[in-house]
Amino acid sequence: MESKVYRQWDDGYLVRRMTRNEGQQVFKWYRDLDLVLSVDLELALDIRGDNTDVDGFYVGELNGEMVASLVEAQVDINID
């Protein structure tokens, strides 16, 4: 599945939208580092579904391999 590329550099690094399957790689990275990953990423990926036209889920890729990830999510804080 193709995903939108936001920027590509001459050294082969690029930033593009994350595909649904790549979210599982992010979970694996956290497990390998023994970090607790909030269920928030899984929930956000479920809400987004297979729609890769949604901004906010990004990967860094170097020479065809995912090497970084970023999830940007709006948080609504209501303080009364």
C-alpha cells in the first residue's frame, strides 16, 4: 500500500504516512525495549482503520526500512 511522502532527503531518508501494519512494528519496538505502551496508539489506529489519507501517523524510512515513528494526536483537556 502506497502512503503519502511528506519529504525525502538525498541520503535516502523520508517521512511519510504510517500504514496500518506498521503500527504493529511500533508495538514490537516498545516490547523489545521493555517499555509500557499505552493502548492509545492501538485505539487511534483502530479508529483510523486502513485509511492512510489521515494525517497524524508518520514513519521515518531509510532506504526502504522503517526506522522511526511519530503519532500526533489532539488531546482535549476540559478543566472546570
